[in-house]
Amino acid sequence: MRDISVKIFSNGETLVIRVSNELVTILKSHYVKNMKRYSYTVNKYPSTFFFEEELMKQE
């Protein structure tokens, strides 16, 4: 089991949004303590955030 307090994506990394298959770049990340996971803000949607399970590395 992986340590959830360690983020798997880095700022500046290019990823794919799973639902829309769009390429995005991470602007910043934040650990949400009460949910015990990271949220990520991306360049195309700076007013919202995504959780790790909503993003994936590009193939």
C-alpha cells in the first residue's frame, strides 16, 4: 500500500484528465488533510482542482 501523504505528481508535470482526455500541466498541489489526499490545480482550469484519481500520466 502506498503512503497517500506522498504526492505522485509534481508541479510542472504534464498529465491527462481521465474524463476528457485533455493534456494539462500541474500549476500547484495541496495536501487536503481531512481527506488524506492531494488536490491539483491545472493550467486549463485554474479555478478548480482535481484529485490524483482524476488524472493520469500521458502514454
